[in-house]
Amino acid sequence: MNRYETVCIVRPDVAEDVIKGIIQKATSSLEGSGATVTKVDEWGRRRLSYPIQKKNEGYYFVLDYMSVPAASKEVERILQLNEDVLRQQTVRIITTKKAVKAKADAEARAAKLKAKAEAKAGAAVKVEGGQA
């Protein structure tokens, strides 16, 4: 199974319940084919970088899931057939051991820097408290 991410832009004049229906149809299709939906992230209404079908805004949502390639293709097909969907794109997220290790190292460095900054802030407060 591979990890995929599908970004979808829906027409801005569509009702909220229709958008929820589109998301539900996509996730149920994925789950029906044995995929695991990791996250559904609704970004909401945003301005488009260029007009699509004479629309300047669109409702964005992102599906993050683990599936076989056939399930991914099926979701793409479902979204393409829906007239309310302006654009959609699916990408496969490649995770290698090297990428996972690099991410863990970056998080460790960030945690160290945060702890160091908190220690400095605590020392500064202590010094100010001692003088007053």
C-alpha cells in the first residue's frame, strides 16, 4: 500500500452539505476498497491563483490516505465525474528511511532549540526577579 494525498477544489457557490457529501463519497469509496483514510483536512474557501471556469474562489479540501493504486484511481474518477469539482490532483507521497530519519533529526534539533530558548527565558526572569 502507498500513501497518497488528494487535493480538491470545489465550486464556491455550492452548499456546505453538498461539499460534505463529496468528501463522504470519496472517503467511503476509499474505505470500501480497503484503504485507510489518515486525515481529511478542510481548508475552506480560498482565493484561486487564476480563474477556473470564471470563478475566482474555491472550497479546498485534502484527503490523506493509504491505499493501493486502484483505489486512488477510483477516487480520481469519482471526483472528475462530479460537476461541482473544479480541480483535483492526487500525488503519491514517497517515504524512505532516509526521509523519515531526516524528519526525526529535524524535530530533535527543533526540540533542543526550544528547550534552550526556554532556559534562557527562565534565567532572564530569574535575574529580573532577584533584582526587584
